[in-house]
Amino acid sequence: MATLPDYAELHCLSNFSFLRGASHAEELVERAHALGYRALAITDDCSLAGIVRAHTAARQHGLKLIVGSEFTLDDGLRPVLLAPDRDAYADLAELITTGRRQAAKGSYQLNRDDIVRFSRHLLALWLPPTDAALDDAAWLRWTFGERAWIAVELLLAQDDALRLAQLEWLGRSARVPLVAAGDVHMHCRSRRALQDTLVAIRLGTPVAQCGLALFPNGERHLRSRAALADLYPSQLLAETLRIAERCHFSLDELRYEY
């Protein structure tokens, strides 16, 4: 029997990503622990709201928790930023505050200059679109240097093989390494109906009329390591561990400072 690969999930939304995530942070941590993950990053949308509950659950289960956040910039660029240490956590918190203060309540607004301003300590995973541009990958490399990766999220689409080949070319061309990630929105597949309902509420449209706004399948859950081994090259799974090893920040480090 083949040995299951170790894995750390680096892109995961909780229900604190309002009307997107379909699972509580505690459920995500418990499921990741049950699957034998080495670490889990909670990366809610321009928010750190889920990490306190995740931190408590991670301590109970002995799972390493990575603090991060996902962003969509004004020009559509989508980075996931992870905090490897306390300085990076402070930068991430200030970046989130900046984005929230620049927009109406309940939304945020950030551009690339904002990211550059707070980029010095953070790790970055780029979530490339279908038509990913080399210029964007080059900007990521210029901004974050060796703290940048391209996230490869294979979700049983018909073009997964082509997608992987395209991102491998992009990574080679821009000298940015690839890493596996899951775009996780729920802790288990059975939350798919709830996740669809959340999308419908967000759009103000009946589920039956949401069409392509819904995910095409239920793959955005915490998948077994056996399933991941069938989908991803081993080096992309191993890269998740190298990133996780760089992240040693814990909420336990925070104290009141007057």
C-alpha cells in the first residue's frame, strides 16, 4: 500500500467569509486533523475573523494553524497572503484595516500599491485566472521575491491537465514555484447544498436560476490525502509543507500593548 503524502491546506475559507464559506472554523480544523493534514491555513476574504475560533480548535486537536487572508484587488488580481511571523501578522492586520477603511461597510478596496506597502514580511500565493498573464506572475515575483508562489487548484475540471501544464509554463517563465491548494469552502462534501444556498442568497437569485454562478461540483472541501495524491504532482504537495514550515506565528504571541 502506497504511503499517503503529507499535506498542508493553504487556501481555506470559513463561514466568516460571509455568504461564501459553508463551514465553521472549528469544523474545518477538526476535519483537517481527522484527515491527517500537517497544517491548515484559514484565509477568509479580507478578514481575520475566523482565526480565534480556529486557534482554539487547533490547540485542542494539536493541528498547526496558519493565519492568512484572501484578497481581490481593484484590477482583479487575487492573492492569498500568509503570516509567517508576528511582524507579518501586524502587516496583514493593517492591510485588512486599510482595505476596509477605503470602502463602504461590508466591503473593501485595495490595489497593488497597498499590497506592496505591506508586503515585506508576508508570504503570497497567487490565485491565477484562466487567462493568467505572465506580467502578473512577474509582478508577484518582483513584489515578494522568494516569498511568492502560484497556487494550483485542481478541482476535477475537464481541463485540469491543460491547466497544470499552463501554470507550469507560467511558473518557469516568471521563476515562481507552484504549490497545491484546494480553494476550500466547506469541511466536507455534504455541505455542497448549503454552499449553493449561500451563493443564491448572495446573488438574490433562486438556486435553480444561479447557473454558472454555482460551483460545478463539490470538490471545494477538505479532500483526503489519497485523493490529493491522485490529482497533484508530488512536488506540489511537498511544497505545501515547506511553506507551512516557514509559518510559526501563533495567536499565543499576542499581548496587550499600551
